Amino acid sequence: MEGACEASLACTTCHVYVKDDYLDKLPEADEKEEDLLDLAPFLKENSRLGCQIILTKDMEGLEVTLPLATRNFYVDGHVPQPH
């Protein structure tokens, strides 16, 4: 997973599919996340941006899968730093 925008909600490179058992344990996606997901290739009902998932003990065992491709948006010359 690339995470190109460093969790600034400017890309969809952290697009993941959350296993259905855990969807109800996550808070609802906010409008900005939903707008970005609308631009993500291979969108599904269980799509989320991984950078917006804050892990808690309730999510122990959480499984996600990656889509076949993601889309990166270059924003004003932003160069992501390694992490």
C-alpha cells in the first residue's frame, strides 16, 4: 500500500476492502473520504481508505484486502516522505 498523500485525504492509494465482519465496528466514512472513494477504481460496498481507519481493540483480527489498482493524485508538487 503506497499511502502517497500521507493521510491528508488527497489520494486513494490506501484504498482497501474491509472484511464485512468489521465494517460495523468502523465509524462512518466522512464526506471527504466518500468523495475520494467515488474516484477510486474497483469501488465496492466495503471500500474504505486505510489511512482513515484508526485501530482499536474492537478491531483485533481486522482483515483487509487490496484492490487490483489504486489511483494517485499529484497535489501541488507534494513529494511524499518515506515512512
